[in-house]
Amino acid sequence: MAGRAPSVKAAGWKLLDRVVARAAPDGVFSNPWCTDSGGTVAYRPDFATLSRLLGVPLHLRAATQTGVPALALDVWLAYEMRRSGFDRDAVWPRATPPRVLPVPLARLIDSLQGDERRQMCERLGGTNPPKNVAPSQAVVLGKNYTKQVDVVMSNWQTGPELMISTKRMDSSFGKNAPNRIEEAYGDAKNLRSRHPLAALGFFFGIRSTVFEDAPAVGAWLVDLMRKLGEEDDAYHSVCLLPMEYDDDRIEDEAGQEATRAAGEAGLEPLDQSSGRATATADEVGDLDAVIAQFPGVRIREELVPPDLRVAVFLQGVVERVLRVSPVTLHAEARRRRSEPRNLISPSAE
């Protein structure tokens, strides 16, 4: 009897991991900091990798409830934090399973060899790992309730130093946008009240058609996103990312509420990813050849004001972490910031 086919999410992880591995061969990350001809230091996002990651859910025709469309944003932001020089094991989701794992445990695994290491990895990465040791999602206690946070940098010694909430919307803008913004306000106040020094970010990916099909909603979102970044007790950095692609491959947000509710309650979400993809993780074969055939995704930053763009967002959260932490921490991130690359043009990759 044939084994159960991998889920859409399993296929998604395999492709997402391969895209990131190609962007950072042998675990070597490019320095995101650069200087222009005038000597101004700025953050230079890797938009080429972002576009490829956004192509994964399109290629798989992954519905929103599989988690893959939003996961593409999470994986890219975690990748950018590693490019910044932060401890790769402290940034979640991790680049390898388990996706959430305390740094000391990751160091323990690295110190093991042979069967001992294999058994530990199988135990933590299996279908039934020890409870709360290697969860599939990062859940953080806020002032009044626990909250599933999409991208986190944390350690037992420091607690959460960076928390980024991501949202993605590909359709039903008028119906769903108000709910997402309302949730963002509450989440920010809940998390920041308990973790006032942590860098707090809100990253909203939205299909660029909102500015054509519902321009009033697009203008309203821009206004509200700006206000989210101006509140004293809300987010330190906010970003509105317009994504342009040609075909309608991602479904609406049906089923997302159940996953969100489970995460915020500190529970493992139900497996909603049992639908089949056009190419599963075992069927993709040559991953690089598959990636080369991804549908194109264009980043339309010119549709939003400069203060809501990606480079400003990433520079804001990284510099916030460095500014409020002791100079003895994050040595590699500080070195990269102080040794920017020289570029003739400040244009993004």
C-alpha cells in the first residue's frame, strides 16, 4: 500500500528551504547593509529571494488555510534577520526542523554525533515531539493573553528581542482588511505591554490589485498602516508590501480563523494542509528546475509611501534591537552594520 502523500505544507517547506539554501549557499549570508555614492548607510533587502519564495504558494496552488502563502513571508523575514547577522538559531522559524527550538537545545544537538544526534533529531522533529520543547509555532505571553507570533528572535537569557507579525491578503479586501487592522492594534498593545524593549513589527503583504480594484480601500490601508507605526504603544516598524502576480492561484481566507484562534490559545493548530498540491514534496524531483518555472511575482513598492516600504521596515527593526541591547550582544550584526558594502546604485536587488 502506497504511503500517504505529503501535504501541501510539506511540499511548501521543501521548496521554501531550497530557495533559501540557494540564496545563502553553505549557510553564508550576504551583508544587507550598503552605502550609496554619498556614503549613506541603508538596508538593502534581497527582493529576488522574496519573489522566489512568493512563487512557492502560486506554484503549489496552495489555499490560504494550508499556511503556505503566509509562510513565504515568514521564511523571508527570518532569512533577512540572518542576513543581518543575528544568531541563526535564535531566529524563528529556523532554517531547518524543528522550526522553533531554544538556542541551548540547538547547541546541544550540534554537539552530538552519530546515532545520538540522529535519535535526538528524530525525537524532536517527529510527529509527536515532547510537549512545548519543539513546537511548530512560536507562542509568546503578552500582557493579557498568549499570542502566536510569526517571526521571533528569542533566547532564554534575553527573552523575546524581536517579534514580527505577518498578515497576507490576496482577495476580499473590503471584507477582511478591517479585521486584520483591528487585530494588529490589539496584538501590538498586548505584546508591547509585557515586552516593551523588544522590537515589534507588523508586515502586511497584499495583492497589488487592491490599488486598482478598490482604490479607496488601498488608500485607507495606507493611512491605517501609517497610524499603526505612529502610536507610542504599538509597532516600532510597519510595512505594506504590494505583490503583483498574473493568475488567481491563492484562495481567500476561509479556514484561517480556526488556525489563528488555536495559535493564540497556545494550542497546536489542526492539520488543515491535507489537500494535494500540483507537485508534492516527493514529486518535485529537481527542485532547482521546479523553482525556475515558478510564476513571476513582482514587488510594487512604488504603490506605497517610502515610510511603509521594506527597506525602512527592516532597517527599523534591526537597529531597534541593536540600540536597546548591550553592546556585548549581537556582535556579528553590529559588525555587518558597521562594515556596509559599497554600491554605486542604491536600487534594491
